[in-house]
Amino acid sequence: MRRALKWGAIALVVVVLAVGGFLAWWILSDDTPGKPKLDAAPTATGGPATPVGPWHIVRRPEVFVGYRIKELFGDAVLKHEVVGRTPTVSGGLTIAGNRVTQAQVTAGLGDLESDRAARDTYIHDHALDTDKFPTSRFTLTAPISLPANISRGQAVHTTATGRLLLHGVTRPVTVDLQARWDGPTIQVVGSAPITLADFHISAPNTVIADVDDHGSFEVDLVLAPGRG
């Protein structure tokens, strides 16, 4: 009887150590990407003489729409920030005078990826249900005022008011943005807070971790002249 208890206790310790080691690996072993920011001021030449006109999003390795949210471990004692991104982004904007008069950004959620395949599978199959809701879309609903006579390389900090379609639900959002026109391209980066419940998304709850109900979506976009 004592021997059985001894071996049972040893087995329990091994299990606890294994679970603890797995959690430590899960939480600490990755390198979470930083929040999107403007590239260093370019010295590019060419492109239109002013940013006025239509611009379209181009596909580049650095272009993405994504999320940033916290996973919760041990009844939320431990919190770990995670990031997922999709490079499948399309859309564009129009500048007239010193205002952005139209903008729309569409993201393919089926291509969302983080640093964990298991997390991505759960998000696709359960949280976002991307087979049923494969895209998300932001549509500008009010013009964005820009500084008069913007010069090449000038960073602009502004906000965009619009509506976000996510998980089949459309809600108003305000996105904090930074942008820079360098002549051939415009770079736009930004983020906005979101609450999963507002979009009828159940915060993931698994045997490994729970997920916070509050997070943010992020964008890093590059646009070229024309409608694409």
C-alpha cells in the first residue's frame, strides 16, 4: 500500500512538472511581434507630385491586418500577449484636397497566423469561424482631415472613424493611425481596441489557457497610386 502511494505521488509530481514545463514553454518560448509603427523616414523619389487621388493597397511581406490579445493562465494570474496576422489584404483610399474622403480595407481571415498552429486552428474553427465568416472589413464613415500642403516624408497622426465588419457583425470603431506619404507610396499603421462580445465572438477557453475578452486589431498597410 505504501509503495503504491509512493509511486502514485512520484507520478503526480512528474505530471505536475511536465504540465508546468509545457506552460512555461508555451508562455515564454516565443517572440511576440511589436506593435506596428512607421518605417524610418524614406528618401524615395518619384511618384505623384501630391498625395491627392486614389491609392490602392499593395501586397508586400510587411503588409498585414491582425489582432493582439492576451492569453490567461492560472485563473488569470499569468498573462501572455499573442499576435496573429493575415497578409491577405485589399482595398484603398481616396484623398481629395486635404481630406481622406473614402477608405476601405478588407482582410482574409482564413490566412490569419500566429506563432502556434494549435491556436490558429482553434481560432479558425471556433472563435472566428472563418469558414462561415472568411473576411473582415473596415469602411470609413467620416472624412479624415489632413494637414494642408503635406510634404514627402511627413508623419501624420490622426484617427479614422468607421464601421468594422467582423464575425458577421458590423460595429462602429475609431482607429488611431499614423501615416506617411513618401511619393511612390503611402504607409499607414494603426490599431483600435475591440471587445469580442461586441462581435458575438466567444472568448476562447481551452484546457491550456483562457483568452481575454478585450484586445485590439492592428494594421500595417502600404498603398500605391491608382485604383489597383
